[in-house]
Amino acid sequence: MKNILIISATGTLGGEITKLFSQNHFNAVAVTRNSTPGLNIDDTQSIEKKIEAEIFYDAVICVTGHGA
């Protein structure tokens, strides 16, 4: 099973991407700045800590943004 880190996974697009990977037998690890542990893309140490402290990720998908 491949491990996919999905950053900003609770938005409209991120939620659908997370669901798609999960339904297709991937280990979709969904993170946001409010998740536990959180990941803040404005903080380099936050990103490094998440990537180094846990499992090996086969891919990282970042779907951050804001739109009306």
C-alpha cells in the first residue's frame, strides 16, 4: 500500500482527493494546520517534522489555496 500525504485535505478539492485515494487502496494521510499533529505550510520546521517523524511517503499532494 502506498502512503500519500495530502496537505490541506479538508477543503473542497482536498476532501475529494483524499476520498479518491482512500477508495483506491492508498494510505491517504490527511493533514491541515488544525489536525493533530498539524502542518502549517508557512512553517518549514512544521513540514520537516511531519515528513521526518513518521512513515515514508510515496507522494505528497498539496492542495492549499483560497477561492470563493
